Amino acid sequence: MFQINDLSVHINDQTILSHIHYTQQSSGKIIGILGPNGAGKSTLFKAILGFIPHTGDTYWNNKLLKNNTNLCSYVPQKSTVDLTFPITVEHVILSGLYNGKLNTFNQNGMYKVNELLIQFELTHCRHKTLNTLSGGQLQRVLLARSFMQDKMIYFLDEPFVGIDFKSYDIIKKCIFELKNKDKLIFIIHHDLNSATSLFDDIIMLNKQVVATGPTETTLTQDNLEKTFFNTGGLQYV
């Protein structure tokens, strides 16, 4: 069971997130997090993982997640990646195994890299550096690195933004395969039209939780207006 208990984030006397409560009883699910710009979606991930100061706690099977972050994998938005660093696709994916020890990498690791290169259709890119990749290829590399870690809970920040149709289909297929391995996957997402085809459940967020539940019954006009509506109207972001 995954549980967020009264999580809040305040920065410079500004409330970014307020009293977030959420419970997910099952693994093997894909959870979409939807909300306007400034709703605190990325901040929620960073607070859960202990990257920023916050109040409240997050639990996995009644254990504090901040003491068990080895269960988690986090993929930030690809715009945060340093594309000037001279590293190849193959070595980025392999780095997912790194745990601070010199003997981290072995033959089994390379075997798994090869599997992921095939799974994400990146074999032809294995020796390319990041600055030579398209947006979709780069996103696939970052996700392949995350899959290399083989964690229980995945936090993916906007994995479908700025990619081509081919990469969209590949990434969607790979994420569903991850779900079928009984992983719990949280995805920040901006496209409301595709939400029902991607997510089992959704969290509708705007500094606080507006609604949660199965996508088909939670993504209602009433909840959309409560989440997105402001003086500028419904914001699809």
C-alpha cells in the first residue's frame, strides 16, 4: 500500500502544496497526476522523495518511504538533462545500476542493457551521445535507465512531452509492460485527451487534491472545472 499522509510544502511563506492525502491500495497500476501549471505536480514528486523540505510523510506498506528510497526510481523532465556531458546512450542506461561501488557493472548488467536497447528500440543509438538524439530518443534513454534500476515505485515527470509519435507508442508500450510486472507508476501528464487510455487512476491536483479515483469516473467536467478553471478558463497544461 502506498500512502501520502498530510504532506505540505511551503517555500518563502508561499504554499506550494497543502495537506495532501492519498492512498493507493494496489501495485500493478499506472496513476496519472493532472493539474495546471503551478499546481505543484513536480513539487509533489520531489517532496515524496525527500528532495525538498516538507511536512507530512509518505509510506510504502506502512514503512516510511524516506527511509526506503531504494524502492523508488525518478525520471525528471528531460529538459533538466545536461546534454553537453560526453556520455553514450549505452553508458547512460548502464549507469542505472550504479550504487557507489566499483564492482557495480558486470556481464549481467550489459546483458540487461542490451535487452533494454531492444525494448526501447535504441540499438542503433547505443554509441551516440545525448546531444545527437531527438527529443523522443532522449526520453526513451532516460526511461530505459530508470527501468535498469528495477524498482518497485516509479515517478515519471512528463514522459510524453515533446516526443514523436513513434516514441510515444514505444514508451506507452514499455510503461504498460512495467505495470504488468506489478510495479506502481506515477506519471505527471498534461494531455487530458489521452488520460483515459493511459491511466488506471488519476490524481487531480491544484496545490491540494481535488479528486482521486478511477480515470473514467474521476475525469468529469465538474472535477476538470474545479482543477483547471481560473480567470483564463480551462487550461490544458
